[in-house]
Amino acid sequence: MNSPLSGLYVHVPFCRTKCPYCDFYSVTDLGLMDTWLKAVAAEVQFYRNDFPVCDSLYLGGGTPSLLDEDRLGPLMEVLQGEIKFTPDAEVTLEANPDDLTPARLSFYRGLGVNRLSLGVQSFDESELRLLGRRHTARQAEEAVAMARQAGFANLSLDLMYALPGQTLAGWERTLQIALACRPEHLSCYQLTLEPGTALGRKYGQAGKTLFNEDAEREFFLFTSGYLEGEGYLHYEISNFARGESRVCRHNLKYWRRRRYLGLGPGAHSFDGRRRWWNHRSVVRYCELLTAGKPPMAGSELLTPEQVRLERLLLGFRMRDGVELESLAGREEDLANLASRGWLRVEGGRARPTIQGFLVADRLPLCFSD
Ligand code: SF4
């Protein structure tokens, strides 16, 4: 049974500059912000009855911390006016460390933001420069300290590994500094050279990483072992939480196929059956909404078999895995994967091991017809 509680995502598609590794949709023309804000306010009207109650709100991007008080205040007012949030709703805002000040952080708290996701990426100055980040390592540490001062008890840091020239020892140094900040949550992503990005062009290996498979494994297993040794739960391939209560509630909705509404250019939504997505271009998105039309670019309704495979694909990304019921009749395949050390059966679920995380994308294929 799908929970009636939904998640709300708002895509803030603006960045001051474009980082050379990033392929998220964002534009650097900040002059479009007011039109975008009006468009989001118009878009939520289309869906307010279909997603009446949410227990998570995620302001992602792009760079939501680029929104000043005169824009973020009205945005939250519109969202909270149209959608009912549970009293314990998780409200996350993604922020770049160099945008934060004590006043800005207090403002966020006043708006009900109770979780900050900081785009730190590295605590090494040369790596930060290579990644085109505008902040220094010191600024990231200061941002954490300011957030604590402002009363944030739920902080997540985004970090990247397998960077050009990076060693395991260098990555360990970044993790050490991150852990000294005592974040409640960490997202650790491997750098992938995305097509169309400056780094992808520079290294000419779009879609790949800079390291061979053995080195990638080493980084991944080191990260998992190191953070689990420090008391973090490796609950999803790239995500770690200091205990169950710090797992990101909003992101769980994607992995567990719960209902979510996405507003903004390129945002995806799912009502429990159908998934749809918006036009990526800010200009097109705004044009459609200004003309009173929904900004949908496409939608899909999966077949029962596709739904089954998608459940496995998403489920095997998480330590929780999938219910054994969804693998009924596939006991032999299950035993085979368990004997290879990729899955273990526990508490009525098939759960991927850390080794299983390394092949998570391939696991569902072992249960396809
Ligand atoms: S990494 Fe973040 S700040 Fe950099 S371009 Fe991408 S969305 Fe913008």
C-alpha cells in the first residue's frame, strides 16, 4: 500500500557559474528568477488536489541558496499555502557554502527549513579549484559552524571522490575533515565524466570515470568501510546516515516508488502509477505556464513487468533491499546471488551486501525473464 503522504521537490535551476563536471540542468542567467518564481506558483495549482499532504519538501538545483529572501520567502509561502505539510515534515534546502551567512541561515530556520544539504565536494583546495567550486575548504567548515549556530541539527554534506590525481590517502583526508564536522548525513559520489561537461570534454571519456574498475572498487569499499567504522549507516549506494532517523526521507520516496510531485524545469513527478516530467528549458517552462498550460514534456505508464524490474532496480540500491515476495519463484536465482556474496536474506527481505552494491545495476537482470 502506497503511503498517502507525498514528497514535494522544487527545482531551482540557477547557478552563478557552471561547474565543469556538472550535468544537472541549470542556467546562469539570474534575470529569469522572477519569471521562474511566478511559473512555479502557477504550476503548483495544477497539482494541489492530487498531492494534498506532503511529509517532505526538497529545494534542489541548481543552487537554491542563490534565492534571496525576497524570493525564497514568497516561494515558501506559496508552497505552504497550496500544499499541506505534516508537522514533522523534512524540509531540505541545498546550499553552496559561499552563499551562507548567519542572517541567511536564521532566515531559513524561520521559514521551516530543518535540513541543509551542503555542496562541499572536497576539503582539498586544489581539488576544489579543479572542480570549479567557488568556495574554499575553510569556507565549507565555516558554513557548517554557522549552520550549527543557527540551530541546524540535520546537516548533509555532498562529497566527490575518484577525482583527477586523487589518491585514497587524499580522499581519506577529505573524509576526516568532513567527519570532524559531525554531519548527520553524507552523500559520496564518484566523479563521472558526463558528456557535454567541460571535464568530460577535457578527459575525452564521457560517461566513464577516471579510474579503472579495480581502483573504483577500492575507493567505494574504502568509503563504505571507513564511514561504517565511524558509525554511519551505508543505507544507499552513495548515501550514509548517522542512524536510521537521519536517512533522507525525501530521497527514500524515489527509491521506494512513493508519490512525489516535482515542480520546476526538468522536474519529475510520480503519482503511484504514472510518471511525468517537465520541459528542461527554463524559458519553455515559463512560457507554457504563462500561457496557462502545464509544462509537461512527457509521461510514462510502466507495464507490470517493468514495474517489477524497476522495484528491483531501485530496491537493490538500498541496504534494505526488496521484499522476498517480489522474488517469489526465483529462489534458485536468489540462492545463486547469495552464494556469490551479493545478496543476503534477512527479515523477509533480499538485501544487497556492500559487494552487491558494486553490481547493483546488474542484479535485477538476474531476475528478469
Ligand atoms: S554542481 Fe551545483 S553549483 Fe555547480 S553547476 Fe551543478 S548545480 Fe550548479
